[in-house]
Amino acid sequence: MIEKMHDKTNSLGFKIIFGLVAVSFVLGGVGGTLIYSKDDYVAKVNGESISQQTFNYTKNRQQSIQSERLGAEFWDLLDTTEFAAQFNQQVLTGLVDDELLKQYIQTLNLGVSAEQIKLAIVNNPQFQQDGKFNNEFYQNVLRNNNISPDYYASMVAGDVLNAQIQEGILGSQFSVPVQDQQSAKLLLQQRVIRTATLSLAKEVEKQTASTEELQGYYDEHKAQFITPEKMQVEIVTVTPEDVADASSISDQDVEDYYQQNRDKFITKGERHLAHIQVADKKTADEVEQKLNAGEDFAKLAKTYSKDMISAQKGGDLGWAKAGVFPVVFDQVADVLEVGKPSKAVEIDGNFHIIKVLDRKADVGMSLEQAKAQIKQTLLKNNSLAEYGKISNEMANKAFESPDSLTDVAKVAGLKVKTTEEFSLDNIPSLLANPKIQNVLVKDEFRRGRQVSEAIDLTDGDKAKTAFIRVINNKPAHEQSFAEAKSMVEQQVKIAKAQKVLTEKAQAALTALNSGNSTDVTFSQPQTLVYIQGLSQQPQLTKTVFAMKKEADKVGYQVINDQQGNAVIVALDKVEEGNKESFKAVKAALSQADLLQLREEMLSDLRNRATIEYNEEFLRQQEP
């Protein structure tokens, strides 16, 4: 199939696919195999391992992305078994897709050099200030996003590789004029129509129904007339704020905390760092010898350092606080004298010679300056501890007194809230949480009318626990004739009105096709364009463009709209689309095929591939 995709690779849609592939590599990690070992795999694609570490890393990162997008709702969804399983499967599928695409790209013999990566980074406007590349700004961006230079380089490599694919494989785009002309004729065809609407609502108003008719309809359709289950629910929630007691924090508590945690109130001074990164001990020794002989650190960094970005600046990494770099790197920098380079130290398979160019002094807060901050910390700690204690006591009380939520609420000095009567398809906002709803949908809980177990509603660092109880439960039941009468009457009248409307519309259609006059009134002419109409008025468009148009004769047809009205359509004129107009929408049409094309290609790659899954590991991931 891949060998036969020449027609599809020449479409803009296929180019966009590879744009997605690049994004997938950038986000999913071209450098995934550069960071993690392959010993413990989650899947093997044609013998190439996808590590468990890569799976966990990608899963955690996707959770963070979705959490930022959906907030607490995402974590509530992730607590449900079905959603969690689907989420894990999507992560795994994405990683397998990435590996399939990466292997396919490798068969094209495309490569990325260090110079290409360097130029791509240096020329990236996001890292430029005043039109020039700023290394310190670049380094800060990476640190703030917890991305190492090596990993970012692998991300850029994916982007450069995608550009090569765009030029090498997709640059030979061609189009067949005949195909464009045919597409234009169909997709941009215009049809001028008029419509006459026969109102269902007005016809319903004219109808009557006897008691016998209503009873007969009810007897035949009893299953349609059901009153859903109704209930009332009590709820009480508790948070750390509910049990917080500021008066419990004394001045002595504040001072004791300050003395015991002095280091927390000291802002570590920044260090202006530089380094020379080399691949092996032999090169590191060579650089050390040159430094000991008095050669310039900056010049040696430009000559030897593998860190291409800092090398341009003589190894300069800019100002950084402790914790930005790996622990070993920080430990060496902490004990270095300003201006004196370190011995070579091995970090993550590379050797680094580190130099502190300058250092800022630590800055400490006085007790008075730290007092308000400490009080907040102690209050939070105390309230969290009290919250844990109270919520446990409430859970115990719920077990001891399952028939009284009031007793549970009294443990924390809280009040019980009660909902209005509702059904499960209209849950009130007070209970609008998936975890609460997961409890409510259980039949045995609703029928038991006992206090629930503690329901953890914690959202991020905002702890919260709820207890609920159904106090009034009315089972779903079949409505009696008296209860359903008004709805039955309405449905009988609608059925009668639809029959009358159909007869009127057909009579009008017969008259119009015969050239006779009718009492229907048509609207002003309107023009439908096929490609626009499909999204704006799909039902009408499909009907209109399926109608036959005889020369010099108006065509007529009847359809029913979404409101049940009978609509008589008069087709007055047909105009074919032209090739010039088609050019403006061709790109958008190609994008519409994007997902289908990508799935077709991945499906073919999967069919050709040998994919092995680590079933034991996957079972461990099951919710």
C-alpha cells in the first residue's frame, strides 16, 4: 500500500500528515531512546523496544497536558476504570505509531547532522533577542521547562527530519487538471432553489382526539410513558479550611519553626557557570592539561565542547541557582573557587570541566520577615493534620450510624445540605462531581438509603472529602393513563397532523409537476453550494443535489425538516463549479482527508510490522 501511495503523497493532506508526525516526534520524544534504556520494554516494534520508562514518562506528561487543559475534571475522569484504561491504551498506541513512523522514515535514508540542529536552534526566533540568538535566554527557557539540552536537540532533530521529508518526498507535488475540474464541478456546483414550508405545528393545532383514540394509543405504547426514578440526597463535605484554627498557632510555635528550618529562609545566591563537555576521559584529560598549561578556558570550550550552544559563548551557561543542573554538577560547583576550573567529572555518560565565573551571596530572611509565611505554613500543616483526623472520625461515624448523615456532620461541626428531588439524568450542581455520581448510579446504594463511605474529592493540593445519603427514593414506574394523558394526546395529534401534512404536500407536488396552480407560497430564490451546504444544511443539501433537473423545467420534491415540517423544494437552476474557484478550497479539502490518510498509512505499517507487547507490565497498569 505504501508503495502505491504516490497519488496521496502528492496531496497537501499527506504533507500535513507528516507535519503531525513531526509534532508527534517532538512531543512524544524522538529522543526517547536517547534517554531511557530498552531493557524493560512495554512493546517491541520490529524488534525495537519501547521502554517502560518511556511509557511512564509519556503517560505522566500527557496527564499534565490534559490536566492543564481540563483541570480537576480530568483527574476525576482518570479515577474511572473505563477512562483510565482508554487513556493508557491511547498512550501506548501513540508510542507504537511513533516507532512505526520513525522506522519508516529511517528506510528513506534521511539523516540530521549536528550542524543542522545547531543552525535550527540558533535561528529559532523564540531564542532571539534584538534579532540575535541569546544563549542565556535559551538556557533559561530549557530549565524552566525541565528540558535538557541533549533532549531538546533530539526534539529539534525530529523537526529537521520532517523538513527533509517535506522537501525530499513531498516536494514533487503534482495535480491532474482533469481531476481538479471534476472536483470543481461536483463540490462547487450551485443550485438555485425556492422552498415552501407546510407547518406541522399549525396542523397539530387543528387536530382533535377522542378518549377512545387516546386510550388505544396509550395501550399500544405504554413502554414509552415512564416516569424516571426520583430521589433526594443529603451531602456534607469537609476541607482543611473547615477545621483550620489560626488561634492554635502561638508566637513560640513560629519561632521554633524558624530556628529549626533556618535553611528554608535563605535564598541561595546564584552562580555564573561555564563548562566544557566532552565525550570521553581521554579528551577530558587533554583539555585539563591545556588548562593547567594556562590556555584560555573560553577558547578551549569553543574548540572541544560538545554542548554546541554554550560552546559558542566560551562554555558560558549563564546565571543559575542550585538545583537547575544535575546533583553532581551542583556539588562540584558549590565547592569551586571563582575562576578556577574543576577536574573532569562524569555526568550522564559525558565528562564536564566546570568553572564558576562569579557568585552572588546568599540572602536570609529575619524572623520578623518570615513570620507571616511561617504562620501560614503551620496553619496549613495543622489544618491538614486535623482534616485527616476529622475525616477519619467522620468515616467511622458513618460506619457506626449509617442511617444519619447529621451525626456524621456533627463530628466536624458542619451542616448537612439537601437537594431538591431529581432524576439521574438531571443531577443538581451540588452533586456535580464524577466521583459522587459514580456512587449514585449504584442501585444498591440508592435503595439502601445509608450514608456512603468517604468520597475523596481532592483536586490537586485542595483536599476535600464528601459523604452522601439518599433520603427519598421513588423507583421508576410506568405512568398511568391519567398521568400520561397530556403527552399521549400530543403524540396522537402529531401523528394525525403528519399524515395530513404528507397528503397535502403530495397533492401540491402532483399539481406542480403537472403545471397546475397550488395555494402554497414559495420563498425567494436561494443558492446552495454543495460543499458549504453539507456543513450548514446537510439534510436539505443532500436532497437538493440528488434531484434531477430537466432542461427548461423546474424540478420539485418534498422533504421533512428537523421540526417535522413538510418542505416542498423547487429546483430552478444548476450551475457547475469551475476550476479557478476550486483552487481556493483545495487546501481545505486536503486537510479534511488528513486523519483518514494518516490512519491508512499507520494501518498498513502495523499490518507489515511485528509488534510484541509486555502483557505482564500492561496488566500492572490496569486501573
